[in-house]
Amino acid sequence: MCKPTILSQSSIGYVKHCRDCGTYTIAFNNSMVALDKKGFLGFKGSLRDCYQAHLKNEVDSSFRYIMFDTFCEGIRFLFSLDEIGEVLSMMQEAELHQYITEGEEIEHD
């Protein structure tokens, strides 16, 4: 039975991990995704690339204009630059928490 541990939490969501099944749950605003380790790292990398690509735009960083495709056709996340930054921060904090508490190596892509 899954007993997920909260690895990171902020005003917009949280990151949980279940050691039994290996699932990472990332909740933000009114959305939630459940991913394995490879999916977690891929999602983090894609968000990071998206964040860096939009950093130079002269748009209010709290305005939601960044569409982020999902694996489901026709379903996209809509983010502000601030929101992407906060989700990335939660994911990085979750990795650090795991490394400190469980000794699990942080992987970089």
C-alpha cells in the first residue's frame, strides 16, 4: 500500500514520493501529475527548458501565457513564468530532500 512522503511543499502545491511504488506526485494549482523517476526527471528538464526559453520575454512574469504540452493530445498546462519557476523549485527541493534523507543520488540530464 502506498504511503507517499511529502518531499516539498509551497503555496501552489507539493511533491510527494512513494518508496513502495516509486511514483512521484506533483501537484500545482488545480493540476496533478503522477510520474515514475524517469518521467519526473523528463518533466523537470522540459519545464527548465521552457522556463529558460521564456526568461528574456518582456511579459509580466505573473501572466499565464506559456502553453506546455502534455502527452495527451489536446491537453496543455497554462503557466506563468513565476509558476514554472515555483514548480521547478519544488521539484529541485524534493530531489535535495531525497538525497539528504534517503541518500538517493540526484540525477541530472
